[in-house]
Amino acid sequence: MKFTRVFAFMALAGLAGSAYATNGYFSHGYGMKAKGMGGASTAMSDDAFGGANNPASMAFVGNRLDLGADLFSPRRKASRTGLGPFDGSVDSDSKYFLIPEFGYNHMYSPDMALGVTVYGNGGMNTHYEGGQIAAGSCGATAGNLLCGSGRLGVNLTQLIVAPTMAYKIAPNHSIGVSPLIGYQRFKAEGLQAFTQNNISSDPANLTNRGFDNSYGYGVRIGYMGKITPTVSIGAAFASKMKFGEFDKYKGLFAEQGGFDIPENYNLGVAWQATPVFLVALDYQRINYSGVNSINNRSTNMAQLGADNGPGFGWQDIDIWKLGVEYKYSQQLTLRAGYNHGDNPIEARDVTFNILAPGTVKDHATLGFTYTTASGNELTMSYMHAFKNDVTGTSILPAFMGGSPAGTEKIEMYQNSLGIQYSWKM
């Protein structure tokens, strides 16, 4: 009964909103232990977040329940110069998000684990107040930075439930699989300018339509091996999660409202250098190119909503995650990490990415775990993503029949503070 209630709470809380935009729109890590180590987790087996990291790790986790939440604070800004009355500068008012996580694992036998991980993705959560562009430029009243009326922004929430099975194929080697069951919702506001001049294939379903929902599926598979008493390795692959279309926004996203989660894979190694000091290194690849609505260039000469219609122009990215762990005492373990990822946004696509300025590349993290007398754990983590910006030529005039002109800049930095409590059973 306790498990059922906690799971229901996590599912409902997850729908409240997620705003991760650290490695593209993926989180830098899943589970507070991984987050304290820059996200390095592929060769680690410390908690029940294998469904988000490496399903094979659950075979070594034991019986446990992990419940956590992150207070995530992204700071986004967009500006334009060189276009006279179309110039402006505005900060996103969406600055704080509470993002829950949940993991449960049960050793069905000494060699088989059954569990579930619940986690979220996001990153396209912006809210810019209107009135940034002078009246008369976009219409009778002052417009927003993309020449629409009222506030400008998008809100994307993705919740993923990952039931997990892991099996030890040998005493120190395991494989695992997690079917991925996804729910997402989306809304856009303030894009009225793109409903004009035959820009969209379906202008009635492009902006200010409220939330729309869709469901999707995929799979994550993994391997983990303890190749020596001090060295572990891991690998995991997640297929593209195929979702139903956002019908209310089929005039905005390519493929008539398509918005899938891209395939990704990760490799990792962990070295227990001394009895109290561990180093972990992960490599991750996210293939945004497999999702047209994310990868298509914003300069594509096609209508919004078409198969080859303009998108956000996000490129595939490589990510490196380095973490260290120091066992200060029997009760206290300290962590630190660094995460470096490519910026998926190129200068040519700055205009569209005013809506989703996922520009950060470098993250520093800290964390600790305190083990209570009962054996349960309290874990906290902190992350700072350093400010980064992208500057490019505005394509806003092109959508009004002119040529690209003026300069736009999008920028972001982030902080997050998370807490997790874990019950060992």
C-alpha cells in the first residue's frame, strides 16, 4: 500500500511540470547520487534509478525505495538589436520548477531484480511577458519578441515510467531491460505572427490552443560488469520513444505535430581507487537528428507542420560526465562532479530557440549521502550550469516577406538543489 501511494504521488507530481534543459532537454543526471557526480552513473549501482541510467545496474542494487525531488532554477534571456522597432530584451518569468523522481527495486531472487523508475524530461518551459516590441511594428498594440500578441512561451512536460528487469548472467555480470512508457503535454502562446502569410500548413493549430497530450513508448537495454574487484563498466541504449502527434499544434511542429524523444546511449567506467575513493566517467550521445521537429533547420523552405517544416535545428550532442566519491566516514559520503556537453543550437536557429534556449554546456556539481542508524539514506545534490549564449542573425523579417536582418542573442544559466530519501528493505 505504501508503494502504491508513493507511486501515485510521483506520477501526479510529475505531470505538474518538468523543466530540465541541461544536456539539451535531458537532465544532467537521474537520481541524486548521480546528480552529485556530474551525472556519471552507467557503471554505478547505488540506487534504483537504473530505468533512467542503466537497467542492468538493478541486479546489484538490492531491495530499496528512493524518493527525491529537485528544485530546478533556469534563468533564460533573449534579446534583439539592429531591427529598430523590432528590438527588445526580455527574461523568462518561469524560474522555479519542482521535479520529482522515484525508484523502486526488489530482488526477486539472488540473480533477478524487478523494479521501476519514474523520471521526467523537459526544457522547453519559457514565459516571456508581452509588450516588448513597440506598438505599430507588429500591430496596433505592443507585441512580444516574436511579434505575436500577449505573453510568449512554450511549456513541455515529459513523464517516463520505466518498469525494469535485470538478471545476473554471471556472478559479476548482468543485463537489463526497461520498457519506457511516456506521457507528455505541450502548449504554446504568443506565436500569432506565424499564422499569417501562409507560413503554416495549419494556422488554426499553431498557438494559444492550451495543453495537448500524447503518449509514447520505447525501450532501454543495458549491460553492467564488475571486471575486477575495483573496476566496473556499463553500457546502455535507449531507442527513440515514438509519441502520438500533438493535434492542437500540428501547424507548428514538423510531421503534423510530431514530437518524439530521441534515441541515446551511454558508456561508463567506475574505478574504486582506494577503499574510500571512487572515480566514475561516462560518455553519452543524444541523437536529436532522429526527430524532425527538433532537428529540422529553422531556415527550411517549407511550411510549419510539414514533414520537412522548420524546427529548432538542434544537432546531435556528445556529453562527458566525470564524478568522484569520497567515503569520509561510515555515515557520510561526499561527491563532486563535472559535466560537459555540446550546445545543440547553432547561430542560424537562434530565432526559433528564443522559445527553448537550451544553450548551457558546462555543469559543476556537489553532493553527499548521510546514512542513518537504521541504514536508510539522506542524499542531497547541487548543480550549477554556467552561463552560455548563442548569437545569430534574426530570421523574423524573413517570415514577414523580407530578408534576415538584425542580431539576436539567447542565453541561460541554471542552479538546482535536490534531496532524496532512501529506504533499504
